[in-house]
Amino acid sequence: MTEEQQLLNEYNDYMSRIATWKKNHGIFFKDIQKLEDSVVKIMDRRSDKLIEYRRTRKQRYLDEANAILKDALKTIKTFSKVELLASLSKR
């Protein structure tokens, strides 16, 4: 499995968790929605880089797209830690 496939699998895993977070933490719905919107914007930037890669076949664009995907994962992971703290504080 390539690095890109691993990153995409991890991204898909976290995106499926967002729906669960919305359900479990209703008071943070707006925050979760903002996270989701920001991740969508980041992934739109990634899509633009992948389009450039497909047009030119330059490795630089593929590397930039993977860096953007890592940035999206970093954003989600940071929020995941906050979500963990929120669930612990409810108890």
C-alpha cells in the first residue's frame, strides 16, 4: 500500500468519525460543522493540485497534493484530541 493510499484510508476513517461526533456531541455541532467545512476547503485545494498533476504529470503537484492531505489529517487529529477531552469532561 502506498503512502497516498494510507493517507486516504486514514482520511476516510476520520471523516466517518465526524458524523459520530455530531451525534455524540450535539453542543459542539457548530464547531464540528466548522471543522467539516474547513476540511472540505482543504480537500478542494488538494483536488486542484491533482488536476494540475493529471494535466502535466509533474511529480511536484502530486507531492503538493499529498502535503495538503497531511495538513487535512493534522487538522482532524487536533480536533479529535479536543473531542476526546470533551467526552471525558461530560462524565
